[in-house]
Amino acid sequence: MEVWKEFEANQLTHSAAHYLVAVHDILSERGYARSADVAKKLGIARSSASLGLKALIEKNYLKEDENKFIQITSQGQRLAEEIIGKKLVLKRFFQDILKVKPYQAEVDCCKIEHLISSETGSSLLHFIHFMSSEDAEIKKILEKFWKSKEASHACPGLSRCNICETVCIKEQIPSKLRVIEK
């Protein structure tokens, strides 16, 4: 399979991941969940919630009892917890290592929490643990990185850049955001 087609191989769509996590959260808070509760939590129409939940029931992540209460299956529980875990790891990485502002970190986590593999999530967690250690050398490296972020962001130019190769990522950032970053 071509790499770009892997996106379509994800277990859940962005919306489905939010529905599943919403059910998980509501069940944790209240002990019961209904379609209307999910709609309210996500700020969407009941009909949208019903359709989204129906798709999760068809995939055996959720089930609905005779009283229309939604329950999460063991498979759905594992998947919801994995998504929540990846979100926490991503948020820690963005905020604690990269020093992304909290709101932007939350937005970016939301966009990718259900897309990264377990392998990547696990490796990222290991990296965060490593970079968060008490090792003085690592602390120096992190501080040097953070200071370089605040600096002028001198770019070697595409001809000498082994990262961007064809399009300078820095130049793609709107100038008003570059000022905010500093």
C-alpha cells in the first residue's frame, strides 16, 4: 500500500474518535450515557450524535441497551483510552518540550491524537521521559533548544538545508506568527 493511503486505514475518523472519547468521559463521570448526552458534550445536533454513535455501534466499539443507554465495549474502552493517552503524550511533548502555547497545543493534539500509531505514541512517550530526566546534559540541551527558538531563527537556505529540501518551512509561517513566537 502506498504510504499516503495509510490515512484511510485508520480505525476511526476524527469525529468518531471524539464521539468515542465523549462516551468514555460521560460514562466515567455519570455511569450512564445517552445519545443526547454525547450531543450536549460535543455541542452538536442530536441527529449528528445518533449517526456517529450508530457507526461506532456497527464497529463494535459501543453498544446500546433496550433503554437506549450507550455502553462501551472492551474494544471501545481500549481504543478510547489509547486515544486519550496519545493526546496526553502529544500535549506534554508540544507544551513541555517544544514550548507550544497551551491553546495551540490542544488544537494540534486534537487534530492528530487518533492518527498516530501506538508505536509512535510509545516512542514519543519514551522521548519525553528521556528529555524530562534530571540529567544535567539533557537539561542543557533543552535550554539551548529553547533559547535557539527565541533567537533570530537564522535559516541556512534551501541549498544547505537537510530538513526542508524544497520549500522553506520557516518562510511558510506567516510573519505575524513569527513575531508572536519570539
